[in-house]
Amino acid sequence: MVSWAAAGGVVVIALGMVLTPGPNMVYLASRSIAQGRRAGLISLTGVAAGFVVYLGAASSGLSAVFAAVPAAFDVIKVSGACYLLYLAWGMLRPGGGSPFAPASLAPHSGRRLFLMGLTTNLLNPKIALMYAALLPQFITAGAGPTWQQFLQLGAVQIIVAITVNGAIVLGAAGVSRWLQARPRAMQVQRVVAGSVLAVFAVKAVATSTPR
């Protein structure tokens, strides 16, 4: 059984990461605004499935795989960084948008919403780093088998992420209306979010293979 201190540390890190604009927030907010809360919640199930995939991989020795095959980690971090840069450019370019700006997106089927949420999360470099490099730091000797600790700590991270992302889905439309009434605030939000995404992309590329 992991300690309360370890679980608390994961909560703090998970909150910091989920509250920072990233692919999951961008996709869930834009899809919820364009297609409604139901679509956002279906997309969120895909995001949740992505967390479960990473958790299963981590408990099976993801960090060891990345250490043994650095190219595997490089593929994930470069793919994720490219995706982050694409999202950042979409916000920072002249006339760029915000994840909370109203958008005329073509409606997607439930299956596609789920798969897009899953894919977005699997390509999210923040989540890859969370499971490959951050969670292992809270594994302690004597607290039980490593895979059990991974499952417990991962469950804490998933609960935090789904709770916050769920709030984003449910509140996206309200935030969008508030920002629409304040064009200056919308512009500031767009620039800040785009800049944060670009910084994360650079940090992702610069991150070394977990050992």
C-alpha cells in the first residue's frame, strides 16, 4: 500500500499537469463547445482509456522498456511535441483560435469521439512523462510489489485528471460565453495557452530517456 505522502505528491503533480493547457484540454473544450456536453463526455471516456493504457504499460515495466529502447521514447516525445506545436501554432498565428472559442466543427459519431479522445491522450507527451518518469519517483521499497504501487498511484492520477477534465467538459460552454463577452480576455487566454503549449513541446523534445 502506497503512503499518503506518495499519494499526495501524485495529486499535486497531477493537478499541476491537468490544469496546464495541453492536448486533452484543447480537444475536450473545443469538442464540448461545438457538439455539446454529451460529445465531450464520450471524448472523455476515450481520454480515460488512454490513461488506463499508460497505467497498464507502466505497471508492466514501461520505464524499463524506454530505458532499454530509447527510440521508443523518442518516437512518443517527438510525435507529442509535433502535435503540441501544431496546437500552439493554431492559437498563436494571426487570427488563431482558442480552445474556448466557438467553432463550427463537423459532428463526430460516438465511436470517433472515443477514438479521438484516446488518440489525443496517447500522443500527449505530458502523460507519457508522467507515467515513465514521474510516477516511478513515488515507488518505495517495502510498500508492496512495484506493479501494485503503480496501479494505486496511477489510479490517483486518473481520478484527479478525469475529475478536472470532466469539469472542463461541463463548464466549457459557460467559459466560452464569458470569454466571448470579453474579447481582450479571450486574446490573452489564447496567447497564454498557445505559449504554454509551445514551451511544453520544447521541454518534451529536450527530455532525456527515463532511466
